[in-house]
Amino acid sequence: MVCTIPNVGGGLPTPPIDDVFRHDVKTSGQHSPVYEELRLYEAFPDEIAGPTVWETAHYKDKTDDWTHRFTSDELEELSLAADAFKNASIPLTEVTKGLGTYLGYFVSQNGKGHVLGHVKDLGEDARQIDKVRVYRTNARWDPYYIRSLDRFSSKGIIPSLTEAQMDAAEVLEATCKRLALHMILQVGDIQFLSNTHVLHARTEYRDCEPPGPRRHLMRLWLATPEDEGGWKLPFHDSKEKKRGGIQVDDTAPVANLDAE
């Protein structure tokens, strides 16, 4: 089992305290807007510097800097911890001591309260981009969900993207592909990404024909407050326990073991 961390900008955070894993803690997006925190694009820096800025060549040639292979002792410790939770019949949403909860607070990934996401081919029609999340498909990639915005602009809810905006998206996509660090995950691998520092995507894939193995990637969205070891973010909610995520009213967290 290998743990990959392609963005090293600080040490491991302090494990969160158990009693703050309450499900009534709302995500930062549910608080009232803080309009004075809005900034014009002109106020953004022209250049970003610091430990979170990386180049492909460095990580491509120095994999030991961002890859940790679990030792037999570490694997045994993980196995014993998992067995203990199973024997105690504790729901996954109540687990407070594990790899994920050590790094941060899990947040919902959709309006149904799913905190454990599943990336697999469900055989759905990827062309229906208003209904299907692109990571569940083996078809075309929609950079930043731009094409899926048509369902809103066609109804007059938002203005259509201009030609300049579409050109800018194409430049961004081409730049990402040119500077991308490509990696192949093996069975049992874990990958950690800081979503505010690293744009990431998955390439197209096709599952093996039965009875061959089927790909099944599980995903957590974790929020790590700045004062608990998380990276300092240029946002007013950098210290929120549950920054980001999707939470609808009082929907309880759900951790299904397979995709619905």
C-alpha cells in the first residue's frame, strides 16, 4: 500500500478532537455571505510563490519526496484499528480515529450527504452532462463543467459564456496538460491532494470485461482548518472546521460502501 502526496507544503496536522465531529456543524458555505471579503481580479497577485508551487520535473524525478510506502507494522496497526471499529459496530460516519479523520473533517460531497464518494463506471451515458458527474464515466472530459453550464444559460438563468471566456478555458486546459504530473494508481494506493493548490483530473479508462476486475476508487473530501495544521488559505473561512463541501439543510452524513 502506497500513500502519495503530490503537494508537500507543511507538516502533518494535529489530530482533531473527537467532540468536534458533530454532524450539526455546518459547512462554511452555509453561513451568511461576507460581502466585504469580495475582491476584484485586479487585487489578485500576479505571481504565486511558496512551498505549494511545484514543477513537474522535480516530482517526476524524486518520487521519494511525495510517496510513502506503508511498513508491515503500519499496515498491522491500520488493520487492527479497522477490526476494532467493525467489532464495535460503529457506523463509518462515527469513526473519529483513522487516516482520513487524522488529516481533517470529512464533508459532504453532494446534497444527499454522502461523505464517502465512489468513482467507478456505472455504464451511464456521459453525454448527459447535466445528470452525470464526469468522474463516473469513461467518455469525454468537460473541463471545469463549462459545457454543463449550457443547461443554465439556455434557460436564461446565467449569461452564456463569451468567446473570450471559452478561449481562456482552452488556454488553461492546454497549460494544465502541458505541465501535468501523470501518475498511475495501483490497487490499494491512497492519494492525497490539496484541492486549493493542485488542479487534478483522471484520464479516460475502460473497465475489463467480466470476469475481470472492475475499478472502484473511494474518495473523501477533508477540511483541515488553518490552526489545526492545514495550509493557510486566502479566504476568510481558512480556520473553519468544515470549509467547503456540500450540505443541504440538516441532511445527515451517509457513508455507503458502494455507489448508488
